[in-house]
Amino acid sequence: MTRKGERDSCLRGNDGGYAAPAIRYTLAPSDSLLGRAVNSPPEPLISVLLPTYNERENVAALAPAILDVLRSAPCEVIVVDDASPDGTAAAVRRMAAADPRVRLVERSGKRGLAGAVFAGAREARGRFVAVMDADRSHDPEELPDMLARAADGYDVVIGSRYVEGSAFLGQPFLRRLISRLLNAAARTLLLLPYNDVLTGYAVCRRELLAEPRTRYSSPGFKWLLELLSTRRGLSVYEWPIVFHDRQAGFSKASALEALRLGALCVRLAAWRCLHRG
Ligand SMILES: Nc1nc2c(ncn2[C@@H]2O[C@H](COP(=O)(O)OP(=O)(O)OP(=O)(O)O)[C@@H](O)[C@H]2O)c(=O)[nH]1
Ligand SMILES: [Mg+2]
């Protein structure tokens, strides 16, 4: 791994061409961005969306960590919980009572990660939304850099696991292999020129998720694939992330998700054919 702020990143538009293969930072980009943010209107600059199902322990650690990283920026953390039996919502309610930047959106029953992301984006007030897994796989320390790229004008900043400078910590080899193969299949089938189209970590303008073109991914996980497939002319930046294995609790990923992904690819391909031109 190269040091934070010195990593090469790749930048691609929908035409598939590399626009800026190497970007080098000499100062923490967050400083200038957050300095600007302090003078911006009172509405949050960024809303961080955390979809949760049985993540009480993780979210209790992650939400304060996010607020700490973004402490100089107007921000909010919106937890979208699907009636987790482990009491995730009660834990978030306690945090929200102590800090108005924490908000809870509750849905009745487990209805899917992507649907939770769309629901959270509708409630969000920030100019930008960030989406992260709540299981602490995604490091909040990446947020200021990703937000800085979005504030620079990129429509979507992908927290990418597959560009130079990305790394995996602790995930079993087989999980990584399956994830990589599914990612390759999805980007090939949908002719997407990005390296990671299935990550759960990204920053984008709020309206891209609050007003999605389709909601085919709602019952499953792959909201980013849907966003990238249904919007034309997006400028996309892939920021390399370090992906950690979940810190506590149990995975909700299953073979069903792979089947859902196949069906989603077919539906999105059909949608793109219908909306060509
Ligand atoms: N609201 C909501 N959140 C969900 C649902 N399914 C998963 N999540 C959350 O989405 C995030 C990703 O789910 P994970 O279980 O970590 O899936 P994964 O990262 O593919 O699997 P692991 O690598 O094993 O952790 C976590 O924050 C989950 O709590 C759901 O149906 N509703
Ligand atoms: Mg996870």
C-alpha cells in the first residue's frame, strides 16, 4: 500500500477512456474541502447512509467514528434499519437522542439493502450522500477524500476494491474470488468500463439515489450497479479503498444474492436496450 494521499487513482468516463491515470495529493484534500464546508448553508453537506440489519454492535462504533472523521463538515448519519431483531434501532435511537446529526429511518421487516439505500437517500438532506456497509468493512477515514472528489464535480466516487492502491484485509480467499468473478461478469454483461461495480462504498450527488431511474435492485444488494447502468454520461472516479472483513455480527450475503445479481443484470440490460439513444 502506498500512503494515504499519495495513491494513484484511475478516472473514467462512460466512454471508457482513462482521463487522468495518476492523481497525487500533497496535502489532505479534506482540509480545504471541510474549510469551505464550514461557511456553507446549515443544511448538511453530506449525508452518510448506513443500511443495517442486525448491526447493533457495529453501528454503535461506526456512527461516532464517521461523525469524528467529518467533524468539521455539516453532516448527518442516517441509519436505515429493517426491524433488526438484535435491537439495532434502539441503539441508534439512543445515539440520535444524544446527537441530532444521527437519524434513524425504520422500515418494517427485512426488505433489502438497496431499497434501504434508496429510502435513506429520500430522507437525506445533504448535497452529497455516502453509502457504506454498517459492518465496519468500509473505513470512514476514506470519506473526506471521496467527498473531496465529489465536491470537485464527479457524479459518482466509487470506493473501489479493484484499482491500484486497493487492498483486502482479512476476507477469506474464496469470498474474494467469488466477489471478483461476479464483478467481472456484471461489468462485462452491462458493458461498464469501471473496475468495481458492486462495491457498497460510494459517494454521489443525493438526487442520483433519491430519484433513481429504476428500482430493480431494491430487494438485493447492488444499488451501485443499477445507478451506473441507468444513468448516461456520469463522470466517475474510482478511489482505492482498503476493504476489511466484517468486525462483528453475521453476513447477510447468500447464494440468493448471486441469483438476484444475474436477474438484475438481465433486467438492466433490457432497460438499457429500451432506453438507448
Ligand atoms: N436495511 C437493510 N440492511 C441490510 C439488508 N441486508 C443487508 N443489509 C446491510 O447491508 C450491509 C452489507 O451487508 P453484509 O451482510 O455485510 O453483506 P456483505 O458485505 O456482502 O457480506 P460480508 O462480506 O460477509 O459482510 C450491512 O450493513 C448489512 O447490515 C436489508 O435487507 N436491509
Ligand atoms: Mg459486509
